Amino acid sequence: MVEQQQTQTKQNNMQDKQPQGQGQGQAQPAPQRPAQGNQPPSPPLVRDSNVIGVATPRIEGPLKTTGSAKYSSDFHFPDLLQAWPVCATVASGTIENIDTSTVSKMPGVVAVYTHENIGPLYRIAPGAGTLNEKRPPLEDNTVYYYGQYVAVVVAQTLEQARAAAEATKVTYKKTPHDISETLIGTKLSTPEKRTVSKRGDTAAAFAAAPVKHDAVYRLAGETHNPIELHASLAVYKDGKFTLYETTQGVMNHRSVMASMLGVPKENVQVITRFLGSGFGGKGWPWPQAFLAAACARNLGRPVKLVVSRSMMFQSVGHRPVVEQHIQLAASTDGKLTVVGQDWVNHTSMTDEYNENCGEATSFMYSCPNVLVTGAQARRNVGTPGPMRGPGAVPGIYGIESAMDELAIKLKMDPVALRLLNEPSIDEESKRPFSSRHLKECLTVGAEKFGWAKRNPAIGSMKNADGTIIGWGMAAASWIAVRFETEASVQLRRDGTARVVCGTQDIGTGTYTVIAQLVSHETSLPLDKIEVVIGDSSLPPGPLSGGSAVTASVVPAVLQAAQNAVRALLSVAPSLPNSPFKGKQAAELEMHDGTVRIKGQAGTSLSTGQIVQNARLESVNGDGKSGPSFGPGFQDASFHSFGAQFVEVTWRPEIAQLRVSRVVSVMDVGKIMNPTTARNQVEGAIVMGVGMALLEGNEYDQRSGAPINSNLADYIVPVNADCPKIDVTFVEYPDYKLNPAGARGVGEIGLAGVAPAIASAIHHATGTRVRHLPIRIEDLLTTA
């Protein structure tokens, strides 16, 4: 159906074609470190590679830099209509009337839909997929948060739709709303707190401890704000939907859309060729997707709905406000005896979103007494959702900030405190770690940063110009997972390869990594490999979330490529006049895109020649791999680790604070592509600067409206705010997770940045701020 539409609209082939590799150019191999510690035996992927682990430019880069890459809102079809939502201007209440009579007569208006005429939208069935805001849009006349969609206008042009939507008059019966950001000690959404981890007796141990720390740490809510706005373009024809979506998971998106629209999954196709980032906010479908599809269904014409920047602060998720009560206790020599974490995050009136701040707490350090609990408090806000490093990142902010304060009370170096409490196993699950090299991250980071020169006295370190220097550090962790994945590889008549998988590239380099995997197995150059992803009609692939895509596609794509090569090698000896007559497939190999007798530089045939001579269109191979929470993964604890070292500069005479330098050392397994991996960590660190110092949602207490719902008032880091960044990968492959030993890097780069900045600020200024973001006003008493 998609191909037919593209033919009908005569779209440019260049715009729709999938990225192909650009060759290896000046790529240099990544530095290797010797295996140490708990390294398992050699993996299936053992031979040298001129592409795996090599710094490689993104193969889709030319499409993006030339403007040829088509994002969801770039697609256009004949008779396309534009939709614009009408947003509630109260945070709690009921709709008494929506006056559509005048609006319906405005220029270009085709339809106005409300809860009375939108047509069927169903709540999703159990097991039908994942989404955060489970209530279908326009389900009834109840308003739960400011900005909730209460109607949608469809018109011939975007300007007409927006003008009509803004002219729509809605009357409400207001009821009291609650958007307060104080959470601990308030009414919770469930009768009891959720116990995430429990061992030992924390209360007794804390009471008896000679050294302890007890404090509350608070994080403001954050809005994702990727450059690309959320967008949905729906085409409906003959009972089938083709949806061009800004989604991090085309397969899940298809399942949820089918369930809510009340149609079979095979009647829904979701396409996401490129994504202008998402940071987790595009992980699950949001209301605009259902509205666009319903409007297209009702009108029988394509409908596009692009969420405005201000709406991004209301109806497409955010990191919730979090308060966490941290208790740490230790013996006088620094051995931890208690780790206690009790968090509350806000959620919406209709959904139970759990931030799970205890994700890393139970295994981060060795400790006999641990208690982690969590709960939610309902507020009149849009439903929160995952944001880069959900759970672990805010949780690590609390734990690592407290560890720094405990180190001060112990008069210990904070690096030494963490090294002293390194566990030998995951003390929660009682399993060994599949690979854990936090010690190396701490020691390598300290050496690269120059930590040995640190004077712990407040304000004691200065630059030559008198600027005060503050140093801080924190450890980091993130889950290591892989999802069920299928892939197929074709070796074609023209000497190229085509690989397909129903995953997507959200800007992290997935196109390139998949091409590298196929190149590794086939020996074809990257510019001979076509990567086709971003379409739910392809073999099922993983969600771009949890930093799981690379770990997930590695085994499936490798297997598919290996099977395609085996098929090719089995065909080669049977060709007419084959130079390999009488040879078995096991005696042949791929080399530089050709087939030859193993180890012999003599006669060879190209892949294209073999396929052509066999009178085949292509030789194919399929691959499939299971999730890491399935069979075969129960004997180990899978996580990534890291360490962040931060320098800030402080000019008290003018109250000027800067993050000047960050050294980040990551234990994330084998690095498939150092260029894209380093880029992910660098971007995460910049986001960490925003989290620590700049970003925070602010609401008008009178109306419940977000008052900094734009990129002028919601401040994110710009070039002038970016520190000097040094990223190092210690690179110990985790072969228990997949044959390449790779884990994800996108989210762990953010973990630990904010607490390291907070600790550096304390070292420079003497002011301990236990909330984020840290404003300059918090430091004025020391200026």
C-alpha cells in the first residue's frame, strides 16, 4: 500500500530510498583493552574485523545533511488535510459546551470533532502494547489537565486549522486542581508504597550506625524537547491505515494503534524512516496519533497533525517531579551498612506512571541492609513518560549525591569510598554480573581527570586568574537488555546486500551499526549494503528504548547474514563451469565481497556473479534472537557501568558558574562504532548539564498551565554552556549478552552527570543544594 501511494504521488526516489554505506574512508580502529576480571570465553564473533569497532560516519548522514531524509511531517499526499487540536484551558473540570457552529463555517474547515462525534476509539486490550496515557483522546467531557485535547479541527491548510481551533469556544465547569510539587508526605495514588528491594534490617542498622546521612533530594519535572515535533500523518483506505509517525517503536505503535482503532494489526502499517530524536518521549503513542487516524478514517482523506512546541509541554509526556528520601550509613572505615531509598514521583489523574528510581540501587554497592520503596502521587498534569535513563538517572542522582555527602562525613575520598564498597556479585539477585568494570571506570577516570591533585577543602582550588574550581564525581549504571528481534539479509544479483528489520533509527546510528554487522559477515563494503528499517511491515524488531537496539540487532542480523553467506557458499560449487566444483561449502569463504577457497588468493567469484549464474534474484538468510529476560539469561545480572568526573568554575564576585570540563568513562561492552557511541555520550553529558542547572517545568498555580512552554523560557544548554568533554570506553565485551559483546550507550551517559555537578558546586562554593535544577539564586549566599 505504501509503495502504491508513493507511485501515485510521484515522490522522489532519492527521498524515500534507504541509506547505504559510504565506505570506510579514514576510519580508524578503536583502541582495545586486554580482557580482565570476569571475562567469559571467546565469543562466536572472534575474527578480526575491518568494520566492527571502527569509527564510521553515519551512512544516512548525506540524506540528512542534504535535506533528502523524509521525517514524518515531510510526507505529503493528494487531498491531504491538516488537523489542529483544541486544548483545555482548565486543569480540572467538565466540558459544558463546545460551540462549533461558527468555527465550522470558517474558511477551509472540513470538520470539527469532539467527544460527541469523533467515533470509536477503544482502550487498548491487555497485552496489546504499551502506552502511557491510556485514556483515548476525546473519550468524554472530563478534563484532567491543562492542555488536554477537547476537540480537533480539520481544515484544508495548517493555518486554517489553527485559526479555527483557536477560535473554538469551550465552556467548562471548573473543579479544584492540584499541581503541587511537594510529594513526600502527601496523599499517594496507592494505599501502600511499593517495595522494590529489601534485605536485612535497615531501621536497626541505621540506628546503630556510627556514621550516617539522611536527606531528601528533589528533581523538577523535565520536558523532552527534541528538535523534531511529535507528528502523525494518517492515510486510510479500504479499511487499512498507513501511519507516518514520530515513534521510537514502529512495532509497538502498530499494536497500540490497531487496538485503539479496533482493527486487526495487519490493517495497520507504521512508518518512521527518520526520527529527529525522542529522548524517550516518542517511545509510546500519544493522543495526537489516535486523533489523526480517527480523522482520516472519518473523512476518507489523509490527515496530518503536528504538535506545536507549546503542546509538547502538555500532552506528550515528561520526566515526572521526583522526591526521594535517602538514608546511608557506614562503619567508621567506610563500609556501607545501610542503603535506604524512598521515592515518590508525580503521576496523572488517569494513569499510574512509576519512575522506578530504585532501578540501580540494590546492586550498585555492597551493603547488607537495603530497603528501596516507591510510590506515586496524583496531580492534574499530563501523564509522565520515560525520559533518557528513566528511573536510574533520577535515582542515581539521589544515591550518588548522598554518597558524596557521606564521604565528607567519613573524611574519605569519594572515589575511595566507592571502590571500598564494590560488590563481588549482584547482592540482590545473588547472581554474578555478566560483566562489571566499575572499578576500572573509577580508576581510569580519576587518572584522566587528575583527581589525585584534588584538595577537598571548600573553595581551595583556583585557576591562575583567581577563578575557584570545584571538582565532583559520581558513578553510573544502566540496565543491559536485549529484545526479541528478527532480521533478513539478501545477497542480490547486482552484488549488493539488503538487510531488513522492523526497528528504527532515532539518531543513535542504528542504520550504520546494522550495515557494519552485514559488512562484517559478507565482506561487502558499506556502500554496497542497503539497510531497510522503520516500517512495521518488516520482520519484528526492537523498540529504540532502554539502550537495547544494538544489543538486540547484533545476534539477529549476524545470524541472518551468516545464513545468507552459507546459502551463497552452498550454491557456488553447483554453478555451470564453477571454479569450485567438488568443493564443499565449508571449504569456501567470503573475502572482499567475493567467494574463494579458504585462505587462497586465487580464483574467486563475486556475490553478484554467483547469484546471476545460478539464475536467482537473490540468496537469502533469516535471523532471530530472543530477549535477555528469556531462557539462557538467568545465570547473570546484566548492567552497564560508568564514572563521571566534573569540573566547575565559580566567580563569586559576579555569581558566575560554569561546567568547564567533564571526563566520562564508560563500561558498555564492545563498541561497535566509536563515532556514534562517543556522540551518544557527549549528547547525554550536555543533557546532564541542562538537568543539573537549567531545565525544569514550571506551572501556573492558578490555572495549572505550563508557563515556560517554549524554548525561550524552558532553558536548555547551548554551545556556550557545553563543557570540554573527554569520553573513554574501557571496552570489555559482554559476550553473555550477545555474540559481539555489545551493550547500549545512549542512556548511561546521562547517569551520574547531575550528582557530579552538584558535588563539584559544593566543593567550589560550600553550598549543598539538594534539588535540581540548581539555580544561581541558590548560590547567592556564597557570592
